Amino acid sequence: MSDDRVRELTAALEHDEGLVDPTIKRVRREIPAYEVVPTEALVTSIHRNVVLACRTLRAGVVPPSSEIWQAERTTLERLWQGVPIEDIMGGFRICIASIQDRLVDRAQEFGVDHPESLTLTSLLWKLSDVFSARAASAYREYGLSHAVADRRRRDEWLAGLLAGTLSPTQIEQGCIRYHVRRDTRLRAVCTATLSEAELDQALNLINQGCRRSNMVLLLVPSQGRLVGIVSGPPPAVPGLLVAAGPEGPLGRVAASFSVANDVLAAARLRHDEGVHTLESLGWRVAVPRAADVTALMRARYLQPLRDTGAFGEEVVESLRCYLANGRNIPRTAEALHVHVNTLRYRLARFEELTGRSLDDTDTLVELSWAFHAETAAPPVS
């Protein structure tokens, strides 16, 4: 191979500005994470890579990993811009591929024949492997601090998304960085408070369930519970209480999170586990937010009974079971282990003590409200 022809070809490549724009477009098209990298930074990086590639071609040998400082600098720059290590390596491979394509296109112009071109392109692939090895080494050295910083950025972005405080640009950058499509319909989710060990276990189980269903999931610990977004119904985890807001576009995530918190407050009154939504709880979501209404319902329906002592408590539990069993007297009596006449007597005493009829719709709704506001679960057959 003629050294003069290779020197002329590489000199032309080093000054070939037509290489830059197509490479940037290809990198961003194939690796969405590069959308967050400023164009000027990509231009600088491509120029560095071209110089490195041409130096390697002229030498006819790939430099040792320790001499490829460009890999470490590029890796650290991209890590702090939020690009994952695998995408950093992919970006360099695309850049090398673009240089190879340009080299092949211009080889004949400088008298470099096909076998010589193959030798040069093979040399560039070897350079790509060594570059990746140096990048991986830099990632191992600085990866822990980056991972901590990236996790903090992710948590802050998600917190801002749930609170509705992000600008459109910040939302766009986060979507690219965390692989969330802008047209994905999402719902906010939150869990009840958990211990540190329970947080890790719950996070792993939910992640596994979402991966099996190919759902988008961003879930982080926050003030002793898990909060985040999911692109479908979150999976049920035994022993875990989860609340999900309504599904909607990305711009409605904050509103969904507000509803999820209301759902959680309502679900905690009666449930210890399961996935609960506005649809599953209905009017019950309003109970924790209307303390005055709850106080009125208790005073109107429960206090007159409890004022009579032990018998009043029996009436309260009978009413609770009566409503839970669809007002079916035989089924309720069976669940309570009492005679149907005993149950009828207790129901009649409720009407006498409160002045309210169990045939009245308002009575049934308001009594249900009063019971839902209490944490004791109803006996159900």
C-alpha cells in the first residue's frame, strides 16, 4: 500500500466538512439519546474522531487503549449529558462507519484500490473496538458518581413531571433521556408508605411485571413510598397497596398524580393491598377530602347507635355486613351467624334510633359513606 496515497486520502478526510452533518443526522436518527447533546458538541467530537481515525490509518496500526484519550473525554462528556454508556459506544461506531463510507467513496480519487480500502476499513473497525474498551474503562472509573448523578437527575425530572413544574423543553429532554415516547399515554402511580427493604422489593416486583407486559415504567422512591408513571395498569403485588391515576397524554401526568394521591387516601381506609383507581373506588375517593361530610354522617347514623353501648355496636356491625352483602338478609344473617329475625330486629332498631329508613336511597349512600370513612373492613360472606 502506498503511504503517499494514504496520506493524501486521510488529509482530504480530515478537511472533509461534508462528513459532519450526515453523521450527526445518522447518530440522532439511530440513537435518540443523542437528541439531548448540543450540535456544537457533536461537531467537536466528530472532528476529534476523524483526526484519530486518520492518524490510525496513516500509522497502519491501532494505538494502544491508553493513548486514546478521545474515548475518555467523549465518554465523560456524554455521561454528564445523560447519554447511557451503550449509546456512547454506539455513537462512536456510527461515526467510524460514516468515516469508512467516506473513505470508500473517495478511495479511487486518490488511487487507493478496493483491496487497500478493505484493509483501511478493517483497521478502523479495530480502532472502534479499542475505543470502546477505553470508554468502558472510563465508565467503570467514573460510572458510580455518574450513576448517582443521573439517578438524581431522573428523580428530579420525574418529581417535576408529577408536580407539573417542568417546561416543555425540560419535558422533551427527559423523554429522550429516559426513553419515553411523547405520544405514550401514561398514568401516575403511587404506593402506600413502605420500609426501606419493602421499597426495594416492591420496586423490583413492579419492574418485573411491567417488563413482562412491555410497559413503560419510571418509578422512584420518594418520602418512603414509590411514585412514578406507567403506560398501562400497574401490576398487582401481594401485600402492596398501589393507587393509579387516570390514563392520559404526557401533559396530564400532574393531574393524574393528584387523582392517584386521592385514590390512595381513599383506598387506605379499607384496603391493605391491590391496585386501586378512580374507576374502582368511585365516590369513595371523595371521602378523605370531605371531613365535614364524614363527621355529619357519623353523627347522623353511627353515634346514636354507639350511644346505646354493646347492643349498638352489634347493630353497627350488622349494618356494615348488610351493605357489604348487597342488603340480602339471609346471606347477611349467615355471615353474622345469627337468625334472620335477629338481623331484622337489629335493622329495625337502627331505623328507630336514627329516624332514617333503610328503604331510602340517601340513607344507603350516607351510611356507606360513614362506613367507608372507618378503617375496619366489613365481614363479607
